Amino acid sequence: MLPVRIGLVIARKDIHNSNVPVLCQSCEARHRGLCGALDPEQLSELARSTRVVRHEAGEQLVREADEPGAYANVMAGVVKLTKTLEDGRRQVVGLQFAPDFLGRLYGTENHLGAEAASDVELCRVPRAALEKLVGENPALENRLMRQALRELDEARDWIVTLGRKSAEEKVASFLYLIATHANPRAAQGGRAEFRLPLSRADIADFLGLTIETVSRQLTRLKGAGVIEIDKLRDIVVPDLAVLEERCG
Amino acid sequence: MLPVRIGLVIARKDIHNSNVPVLCQSCEARHRGLCGALDPEQLSELARSTRVVRHEAGEQLVREADEPGAYANVMAGVVKLTKTLEDGRRQVVGLQFAPDFLGRLYGTENHLGAEAASDVELCRVPRAALEKLVGENPALENRLMRQALRELDEARDWIVTLGRKSAEEKVASFLYLIATHANPRAAQGGRAEFRLPLSRADIADFLGLTIETVSRQLTRLKGAGVIEIDKLRDIVVPDLAVLEERCG
DNA sequence: CGCGGTATTGATGTAATTCAATCTCAGTGG
DNA sequence: CCACTGAGATTGAATTACATCAATACCGCG
């Protein structure tokens, strides 16, 4: 992926880049994410209480029961948000990519689990620090609002996928989602290659299917020439438009 | 359909007496909804540009393609939010009850259709008027944020229902949702009675099922004594806890 | 009363699940 | 370096839940 960095240098000069904490300088969250709402001073203040943490794939970040102790920005990797029925049936209700924000203001009773789908890197922000900043900076709340609205849109799109699409369309929709969201190694001229950040089991839980069905649909799509699969996780989409066709 | 302009003149007169426009005095939105963030003065100002309109069941409020011209508070009835695939498959992605807010700030490309599920009464607010108020009043944006977050929670709950529940559990979940959300004629001591605001076709589109399956599951639940059905639309739930059991 | 849209019920078909048997591949230790 | 291992993935056969197709019943309304 080639981010086009038009005018970025100028922007940095303008805000006295030297004042921006080193860690934040190249962080996506500062450009496209939450921290874009902060001036260098606020950023420095916030950076004093943040911590970059790494988690391996599969690690539980937030258990469904408990109140999350902190917020976080996803810096790299994919986080899956999960819900579980009493009898153990699992559903992945959302995926968060960099530079998405993790955690929610105004805590509710609504328990969401968060788990590292791939290896992830998070920029952890203590509750108090963030909430203080939100109180002082309306622009920050505005960013959070926009993120919430975007997530709402995505959730509703997914409702359509879950409610009305066939297994093959679901799998195609998932691949399309990853191809367009996760940082693809290459995604130009309709072609995309990427490594699946989720296991078949996770994909199944995301799509409301079984592992076996996911597997079968993947091989079907491979057979149809829509995708190529290497070593189970590496996917090549020769033509995204063809894949999109299959999304229903 | 003619917008009904109830009591506009009266509302203005009354400002001097009570400070709160008559129409707003008993409006749920003022207590539990959006307008709770406004002081009497702001409320009066807003009331000058609002209109109460009625729509019959089935009326299209917002087409999926077009930008909505206004926001609205749901005062009575149920509005269904819909999305449609190119080939015509429909999915209801959300239901809005009084005093929910309809429409979204920061318009996106994400097209949602809105349709009156039952007869509805809306308090329509022009874009400009609301956006002006939001700019002036951070508390209002905060309310909108909270509503967005609540909708997000609901959407994710529904994702679990669509992805992981059986047809019977889906129908039970729907009934439970209506029993607890729509103003029930009575809902005390575990008992609830209500009139279904949706046709079988709408329920099917909400649950990702067919009309026939919805019908069959309803008769199953009736047979099991979980619900009673009168004249197709009138439902009695003798014991909500029993219904909840069936939700999976 | 009869009409039309909506809902139920039944018979049959099918997509996805379930159960079970391999296969793949990354990791480990001989 | 290779064989062994075990978790994850694929493939196949049998089953099932839901869809589809089709006929009938219900209810509101003129």
C-alpha cells in the first residue's frame, strides 16, 4: 500500500513537528485516527501516559465480563470483537484495524470481548487520561463520534451479509473486506495480495458459519479462479472486481 | 401524504407561560431523548422550525439512494431501517422506537432506507436547524453520540442473533425485543401484551428468514405455550422469563 | 357476501451442518 | 536434515434446518 503523503511535510512543519513525541510521529493514529484531533502540546501530554504494548495472536485483550481498564489505539494487526452466548456459541461482531480506536466512552452493560486476531500492537491509554482530554477537547469527542458512526455503518453492512447472503457470498464478502481494509502487501489495478489475519475458526465465527463451510467455499472460489491460496493463509486476488461480483 | 401541523400556533403562544412549548411538554424526546439536552429557550427556538408529521404503515420515509432532507424524532410508532442488495434481497438492519432519533450527522455514502413499520408520528427537524444547534450545544452532540453508541450495541447484539441463532431463537429474540422496547400495553410481573408493529414479511426481513419460517416458529412458540396469538398481530407473553429462555 | 392481501400449513428440495476421516504445515527434537 | 507431532485445514458422506413451491385459511373491508 502506498500512502500518498501530499503536503504532509508542510503540515508537520506547520505544527512544529519537533514537539511531537517520537513515537507519535509516524503513528497512523495521528494522521488518520484519533490523535489527529490533538495539537502537539496535548499529544505530548497524552504520550506521557500511553504505553505501546504488543500481543500475540489469540491473546485475550478484554474479557467479555469485565470493564476494560483502558482504551487503546490499534497501531498494527487486527483485533476481533466477540460476543458469546451462554451455551458457548461464539460470534465475532467486528474487526478493528489500525488506526481504529478500541474501547468505548460511557461504559455500558454491553459486554464485548476483544481478542488479538493476529499479532497486534496497541497504544494503550489509561481511562482517566483519555476522559480528561475528551472533556477538554470537543474535537476529540467529535472524532470518537465519527468513529462510532463508522462502526455503526459497518455493523449494519454486516447485518445484511449475515442475514441475506449465501455462504459463498459471505466468504467472498469477508475476503473483500480484508483485501480493502487490512494493509495489503499490494492492492493496485484491481489486484490484491494479503495474508489472512484470521484462522478459519475465526472467519467462521465472523460469518456465522462452520469451519468446514468456510473451507469449502474458499476452495470453490479458488476453483473458480477468483482467488489463489498459498500455504493456507496467503491470498491473491487477481481481480478485485471479480471478487466483488461474488459478494452478492 | 400531508404533513399534519398540529398545534404550531399554540406552541408559540405558550412559550411565554411555561417556557416549554406545549408540544414538547409531553414529548418523550424531551424526557428520555434528544431534546433533554436543551434548555427551555433552545427548545423554543428549535420548536419554531419543527413539524409533527404522521405517516401510515408502509410509507417510505427515506429512500435508500437519496440524502435525507431532515432529521426527526420518533414520537410514536416504529420505523424500520432497511438495506437492499442489487438483486432485491432485503434486510431490515434496525428498528427505531420512540423517542429515538432518526438520521445521522456527518452524512456518509452509506445509504439506509427508512420506512414506517407501523403508523408513525415524527417530529421533523430541518438539517440546518439541528446542525446549528449541535454546533452551539456540546451537550446535544453528546446525546447524539450516546444514541449512536446505543445503536451500535444493538446492532452488534443483532449480529449475534443473525449469525448464531436458530430460526426459533431468532423469532423469540424478536418477540422479546418488541415486548421490551415497543410501548407494551402492559408489561408487569413478567407478563406482556402488545400488538406486533411489523408484518410477517418485515419480521422475516429483520431476522434473515422467510415468511413461512417465521410463521412456523410463531406457531411452534404458541404450541409450546410461550406466547398466545390473537388475530395475527396481537401477542400475549404470559411470562417473559420463559420467552427469554427461548432466545438462546 | 365475496374479494384481496396476508398468513398458515403441507410436501418437497437444498444449502449448510454435523460427524468423521485424511491432509498440511510449522515446530521440535533426535 | 529428516522424521515425528499436533493443531489447523480440507475433504467426504450423512443429516437437518430452513427454503421453496403450492395449496388453503384467515381477516379486514367494500
